Amino acid sequence: MGRPAVGLTLPLGQAAGWGASGPNARREGRWDGMGHDGADRLLSIGEFSRRSRLSLKALRLYERLGLLAPDRVDATGYRRYRERQLATARLVVMLRRLDMPLARVAEVLAASGPRAAEVVGDYWDETERRFASQRTLVAHLRIRLMGGEGRYDMYEVKQRDVPDQVVLTEQRHILVPELSGWLGEAMDRLQKTAQGFGGVVGPGFVIFYGEVSEDSDGPVEVCLPVGAPLEPASAVAMRLEAAHREAYVRITKAQVEYPQILSAYDAVSQWLAANNLTPGPPREVYFADFQAVAPTDEVCDIAFPILS
């Protein structure tokens, strides 16, 4: 998984004065901010600012937020910090270099060692998911702004034959803002129902019979293949999805997000048009555990049945 050029390892620590062997450690004492004689001296705000690499403005802000309060404030309002507080100040510096919001910084400072590490890890996982989504959005925007040129460079359009499938279904008219939540809930309901119909025998898929956007509501049908034969009189909604040939592209979890997913739809649509093929209603085929995979993992096929 790619990472931006911000690390959690030694170079960043040395830059912030952490690490007992770094040049800053030789000049300023041990990594914990204590002097060589072990004394926990009081430092003026100016000296503390210089040694922590935090501006006076930042120190005053962090004091107001309760992140880093001075050890003493005299009657004139002059602030002094303990030398041991340098370790906390340098930790704040490193966390802010990760663009961590101050509220999350406060969580790290308030937590114990293992929990603090977990908070940092959770934040970085969220950041990488955001970066992955932004990369795919940029690619989508570039395609749009270039008028479609190079659209096929991102995707490899393939074909396959799909056999007859008995599917449990749930259908609804829905707009984009509610779509993601409903899809997950509907698939969960169908998976529970499938236990009484021979179990799940193939990846679930979502068919779009009309445009779904902020203004258009489909309808949309969620389908889950099961092992039981078709029961026309069943109280459960089920039907036969007829065998067909389809064209599709495979996309990652990050590319599934709206609106960048539209580039995948457009790629298959243009390929079908270029080959004079008539498409049926498009569908998203989810062959992996969407919640468990990483943003860069392949999770979904955008597929169009080929009618002629």
C-alpha cells in the first residue's frame, strides 16, 4: 500500500529531536527532554519554543486546547515549562506533520502507550483510504476534462459467459446518498434468507434499471445467487437470472466510490459502442468482502450484458 512521503520511522524522529543518537540529542540531552545531569529544569517559553520547534503562537494555542499547558504561570502571566515536557511537545510536532487534527492529537496524548499507538494507526489507515479515494477521483476528473481521451488506459475490458442463476432479490427506487447503506443492508438480509435456499453459491450483484444520481432513483435490484431450485410460489422474492454474455472491467474498492465509479461504467459503454454491441442493464458484481479489503484491492466488476 503506497504511503505519502511522511514517515513514522527514524528520519522523522531525528528531525524532531527524538532518538538518543541523533545530533539534537547530543546537543539537548536525552530523548525525554531531561538534561545530562537528570535535572528537570524550568525553561522560559522562548527556550521551550526553540527546543521544541513550536512557535509561541502554537504553544499558546495548545495551552488553550489543553494539549500542552505550561508548568508555571507567574503573576505577570509569564509562562515556564519543564524540560521533561519537551518529549510531549516533540510528539505533537510529529503528529502535526502527519496532518493529524488537533482533536486526534489530544486522543494520542491522553492515551496510554499501546492505545496511543492504536489511535495513530487508526488515523493513518483512514488517511490512506482517503488518499486512495482521492487518487481515483483525480483519475476520473482527468478523463472527464480530457473529453474521454485515454479512458481505456485505466481499464481492461473483458468478456465472459454467465450461466443461468437462481437469485434472491430485493428491489427499490433510491437516490445516490442512500444507496450505499441500503445495498449493505439488503445484501445482509438476502444472505440470511439464503440459508434456507441452499446457501449462497455465487457473488452478489446489483442491477441498475435506470440512472441513479442525486435526482434519479433507478430502480435498483440486489441479487444473490442461491443453490435451491426456483420456487415460483415462494413468499420470498426470487427469480431466474438468464444466462448471458457480458463485458466487464474490474475495479478496486477505492474506485467503487461515487462519482469516480462512473469512469468504469463509461469505459465499458464506450467499448460496447465501438464494437457495435447492444448492452443490457448494467450491474456491479461484488466478489470480495467489501468491508475487509484494502482500498487498493480489487473488489467489484462493472458489467453489461451483451444483448446483440
